[in-house]
Amino acid sequence: TAPLFSSLLMLAIPAGVAGVGRRVAVTPPSKDGSVHPAMIAAAAEAGLDELWLLGGAQAIAALTFGVELEDGVIAPVDKLFGPGNAYVAEAKRYASALPGGPACDLPAGPSELLVIADRDADFEIVAADLLSQAEHDADAQVILVSDSGTALSEIIAEVERQVESLPRAAIARASLAEARAIRVRDTAEACEVANLYGPEHLSIQTEEAERLVECISAAGAVFVGRWAAETLGDYAAGPSHVLPTDGAARTLGGVTTASFMTTMSVQTVSEQGAAALAPVAAALARLEGLEAHARAADLRSAG
């Protein structure tokens, strides 16, 4: 429902920096079968090798198994990256679990935003931030946490006022129908709620916002203070906005250049080095009951 060329750039650019040999993007066509010009421009600017008009789980299938289309052949890829709806997220999970299937970056399903606000927050700004995520799609999750009943009621009223004028108001209202406003005892408990949820985006709009960051252990990206709009992270602040959702922030970080790279170790050992290491390796191998391992080490120390 929106041409997310920003996501294309947030993935294609770090992949290019990492030196990925083949970069392929898929994007759903519009209802008339066309592609938004901004998607083509972004793909060209990022130097992509291929851009295909495919979306949903079927696009993940094409990248996983390969497919021959009228316009050409999509060869299988080694790793799947990028956000999508619940069907895309599940398709990525399924594909990565297949024997020999592609690896997967992280769970990047419907967007999430949790805002911690107190009575000193700018209620208009907090409401605008919540709506910026709610307009993504009906499954987007927005949560408001505060130790102030006044803040909760004022922000909720401001959300209702602002949503009226949004072009995507119907989508935002569908998301808001599943939204939650949580009253906590204090900001420390607000941080506990945030860490339990592990949001994709966490906005801290409190009097001592920077102090609260020290209490956060699970979030894809943290936006600190009134001026740090999540929208700035989406488009202009720097790091990739492809972030873990569905609680995955408790164990995973967002996409970086390193996400497109692998590591390997290369070992060269001199005769003197082998003589020093082999007895240790052989002793440990025998403790594990692996005699063949031990003998392979012994042969290196026999001189």
C-alpha cells in the first residue's frame, strides 16, 4: 500500500558496501501492475543487479527456489533480507528452515512502536509518533506507556484528533483498534514493560530521557527525547531502519553492513607450533573419547 523505496535503500546500500556479488530486490506491483518510479530510481541509484515486480510469500518463494518467468529467470539467493507483512515474515522463517534454504536476516514483520511518555512530554508530538507507525498497515502495533494518567488521556485524545485528517486514516484506525495504553507506577516500571515487549522502535519522551536509556536492554532502535522522531530514523538519521520485530530485539540487533558478511578462520601452523599444541589437543580429545582425533594430533608432535 506504500512504495517503501527507503527500505530498498536501507538494504541495498549496506549490501553494496559489504561487497555482495549479486543484489536482487523484489517489490509488489501496484493494483494496475505498474511500479512506482521511486522504486526504479532507488534501485538504479543503489546499483542493484535486478528489480522484480513480485510481492508477498510468492516473492520469497521465487528467491528461495528460483523461478522462470516470461521476462527472465530469478536465480535462488543465499540470504533473504527485508521487512514485510505477517505472510512475508512467516515465508522467510519457513524458507530459512528448509534444508539448504537461504539464510534470513531477522524477523521483520509488521511495524512496532512503543512510546514511554510522562507528564512533561509534548502530547501532540507523542500522538504524531504513534500515528506515524499506525498508518503503516492494519497489523502495525503501537503501545503507549506512562506513569501519568493525565498524559495517557491527553495523548489518546490528541491521537483521535490527528487521525481525522490522515489520508491513510482507515489503516491507522484499524491499527489503533489493537493499540494499548499502559499505566505504570514510575518510569522504572515503564522500562520493564519495554524490555518485556522488546519493540522494534522505542521512543522515550520523558524529562530524563537519556537516563532511562541505561535501563533498556531490548529494542531495535531507541529514540531519545522530544526531537528524536522515529521518522528521522526511517529516512535520514543513518542506521538501517530494518529492525527486529515480534520480540526478537531481545536477542537480535538491526541490519548493518556486517549482516551481509560472513567470517571464517584461516590457520597455518609451524612445526614448532604443532609440537606445542598437539599434546594439549590430544589430551583433550582423549578426555572426550575421540581417539582418532588424538592420534591425528600425536602425528604432528612426533617430530
